[in-house]
Amino acid sequence: MTSVYLVRHGQTAWNKEEIFRGRTDISLNEVGFREAELIGEYLRGKDIHVIYSSPLLRAKETARRIAQVFNLKVQPLEGIIDMSFGKWEGRPLREVRIHDGELYQQWRERPHLVKLPGGESLDEVRMRAMAALEAVVESHHGNNIILVSHRVINKVILCGILGIDNSHFWQIGQDTAAINLIQFKEGKYILSLLNETCHLKPLYEVRAKADF
């Protein structure tokens, strides 16, 4: 059996302030670095063989803190880079709601039908993310793997392994520094853990609670 710990990166200032990130390369904030350390503590004792990360800084910084626990080097994985949000990147959620209200409503109600101007659709994101997951699973058969990625990527991967379409995107929660466990056995994916955040209890008072 192959086990994949699918992790969302730690908090950034833009998560806390509800600003769309996408491909904008921003660092973790102080809470995010501590979240990353707590992920490592949660996973300590697991026999981890390899750690992959989105090439964006917030994911790499999270992965590096985890990797210190296992004395491993982080390997970049282009297929799990965050969704391109096009013209929404760098804009606060409250501004998008006002100036792009119709498109934002569609994003909330029918996300699988949206292709953001200058950005990607969920189908495009899912195609590359699932291809990356499948390649990693094939390359590390029987091993324990960590993938550090982003909210959108994790959501579409989870939809993919469950065999449901992207219309269910908003029915899956992904908090910052959340851990999911996907197992691959006898040709099938099994979701064994979803949006686990119990390791973040020491930060309950300071971390942003919103799935953003």
C-alpha cells in the first residue's frame, strides 16, 4: 500500500486578510511557520520516504519545516502549483464580490463552470494535479509520501480520488496546514483522513479559521 499525506501550506498574511493568492509568490507569516512545525511534529514517527512541494514559496517553506523532522530534501512538483486566479490575484475577496459579483457568484455556486479571466478552470487544474499524483504514486510504490500544496489543488485531488466531479468543490474543507491521508491499494484510492487540524490546537487563538 502507498500512503500520500496531502498537506495544505501554512498561513500567509493573504490567507488571514482574504486576498486571492494563486501564483503570487508570498511567504508564510509567523503563524504559518509555526503551523508547519506542528505538521512535522504530527507526522514524526511516520516512515516518510519522500517529500514533494509546489514550487511556490509558501508551500516550499511549509515542506522544508516538515522535511527537517525526517532529514529529507524537498523535491519540487510543478503539477501541484496553485491555480492561476488570473485577474483576481492580489485582490481582496470583498473587492471581487463588489466589482466581479456575477462571476464570483458563479464561482461559489457553479465552480466547475468557471474559467477565470487570465487564469485556469478547475478542470484544467484537476488534470495536471491528478497526473502529478498518479506519477508520484507510480514512482514510489509501497512508500509513504508527503505532498505540500494549496487549497484548490487539494480540493480537486480529493474530488478526483473520490470519483466525484468538480461541482462538489465547496463540499470539501481545506484549512491552512490541514493534513489529508490518501492510500492507494489494489488499484484504488482510499481517503483515510480529511482536513485534519488537531495538531494545530496550540494555535487556536491566533490562526485564521476560514477556509480561504
